[in-house]
Amino acid sequence: MSRRFVNTFPCFEALDSSVEQKSALTNVGPFDSASYQVKFSAPSSGEFHVQARNGKYRPDQDETDWVDLDFGPSGLVITSETDVRILLVDLTFTELRLVWSPSASTGTINSTLTAKAVGA
């Protein structure tokens, strides 16, 4: 019989969407897949970066340890959006964080990370 569990982690909670925001790290080591759900209070444009690193859970680890995940030539650029979902499958790293870099945005941003593990 297989077991499955899902956890949800807050990332951004009513933060100013007109300035760059970085979420705290989330330990995703025990999970197989994850998704970010992002909601803006007003249409927003900018770019998301999903950053990852491997290692033990150490919040004080050096900033240079983070790498941007590659989402192809267009990346995660959004224009005039209010809802965004970013799907990640086959997680091969232990920690994630979300970075928002606005180009034109007002209002607030909210985001959660939902992660899923499927066991045997």
C-alpha cells in the first residue's frame, strides 16, 4: 500500500509587490514534487526566480550557495498577472526559495509552497 502526504508552507504573506522579495528557505528534502501558488492584489509584471541548494538545513548558510533553476529561454517572466502557479517535479535538491523581481507592480503579494511525497 502506498502512502502520500502533502504539506503547505507560507512564503510571502501580504508583502509589498513593488520591491524585490525573497522567501525564507523551505526544506523540501523529503518531498517528490512541489508547486508555488502566487496571488497578487493587483495585476503585476516582473520575474520569478526559483532558487535551490543542497545540504543540511542551515538558515545561516552563505547566500552564494543558491542557484536559479532553469525554466528555459523565457524563464518565469509574467505580465499583468494576478495568479501564478509554478510546478516543480522530481525534486533533486533539499532547499528552495522564491524570489520576486518586479518591473511594474503595485499592491501586495501572497505565496505558498505545497510539497508532496509519495511513499511505498
